[in-house]
Amino acid sequence: MNEEGKIKTDSLKAWLLAARPKTLTGAAVPVMIGVALAYMDAPLYGDDVFSWLAAVLCFLFAFIMQIDANFINDFFDFANGTDNTETRLGPRRACAQGWVKLESMKRAIALTTCLACVVGLPLVWYGGLEMILIGALCVVFCFLYTTHFSYLGLGDLLVLIFFGLVPVCISYYLQLHTVTWQVFLASLACGLVIDALLIVNNFRDRDTDREVGKKTIIVRLGGEAGLQLYLGVGVGAMILGGTFWMNGHPLAFFLPFIYFIFHVFTYLKIKRIDKGKALNLCLGETARNIFIYGLCVTLGLLLV
């Protein structure tokens, strides 16, 4: 019996696997970039305008919402029969493997959703009542992504919005109560980088997704287009990163070329592997690349 077969139902290890810690890079990076941009621009708006507490709350909200999304995805994919353990190519899921009971997962979803709301509520003090609307949209689309939009090929658009525009711009807005063009373009670049994670996931699952009627962009356009899309989001992010150079932060433009080198190597590996569970290695590499991008941009902004 392998190590995964020894996992006890609803044990700590089971919940850690269900939370998918590797995906937290996608939650951290947008907030890192938004906070770094705000920290750099804060002196232009007066002394003591930057709040570290608001920054910490943004990180916590993003982490909890990512875990919540993972729980929701785990529960509904199993409940809807999408997670077929015999044909599944991706990493094993907690409910499908019996590591976590369905009733336990329901309670966990309720808990993480409520906890995210509790953590996010104090941000009203920094950003106004409109933050309640933003938080509500995050929660609603967290559910709608798995249950509806991922089947319609709209997953990539939601990644751009909720892993790019919303977290980067809102993290900045909460500090300085404005959003500049530089922040807007940086948020698009961040969304493109993180979308690579969804692209490689959908590239791997293109055949099984087609069978269950999940019409992702790669199912609609084909595997070759998916490969070019993976490479293209990296190129697009680098082009949009030119806004850092134009706004006096050349390091934030040049340092991410380290990320781009890794991105290209991962693209070549995806192209070589093409199909099968071996693509999960590329999923892990893509998560690593996302973190490298966020680190490079953040350091590039702060090392002036």
C-alpha cells in the first residue's frame, strides 16, 4: 500500500492535501505586487499613509479564499462525477479518494467562506463600504467558477480578473485610495502569469474535459493552440511589464526575465511530454515560475 493509501479519513494530512498548499503562490503573488506598488508610491500621498495591517489582511483573505476555492472545487467535481479516479490525470483529490468525507467538506467550505468574510470585513475601514461588494463577488465567483464558468471556457477570463485585476488593484487601492495605469497594467501582467497554471492544467485534461463536456479554451481550440497560449501569456506579461520601466522601475522590468527563462523551459517540457500524468511535473514548475515572477517584480520595485 502506497503512502497515500495510508491517509486516514479527515486526518490533518488529508486536510493539508485538500488545501493544496502549492496553489497558494497564485494567491500570494498578486497581493505581493499590489502591496509593493503601494509601498513605493506611498510617499507621494503623505507620511504614514501605508498600513501594514491592511497588507496582512489582504494576504490572509487571499490565502483563505484560495483554500476555500480548492475545497469547493474538490467537493463539486466529485459530487458531479467529474473526478473519475480511473481516468483522472491530475493530482488526486481528497473527496474522490475518500480522504475527506463529503459532509466534512461541506462544513469546511462553510467555515473557510465565513472565515474569509470575517478577515476581509476590517478592510472596509481602509477602502470603504464598496469592499463589501468586492468581497461578496469574490465569494460568489469562487463558487460559480467550479459549478458553471469552468465548463463554459471562461476560466481564463476569471483568472485574469480574480488573480490579476482584483487582488493587485484592490491591494493598492486599500492603501492609497486610487489606481494608476501602471497598477492596472501590472495587474493584467500578473493575471497572465497565473493563468499559465490553468492553461497547463487544461492542456493535460483536454481529452477527458472533452468527454465530459467541459469546453475550456484548449478543448475549443486544440492542443497546439494551448501550447502557444501557454508561451503567449509569458510573452504578454513581459510586454506589459514595460510599464515598470516607463515609470522609473527598470529592475522590475528586467528581473522578471529570470522568470521568463524558466517559463520557456517549462513550455518546452510541456511540448515534449504532450499528454499524460507526467504533465503534473509541469504544473508544479508553473507554480514555481509564478512565485519567481512575483518575487522578481517585488524585489525590482523595492530595490531602488
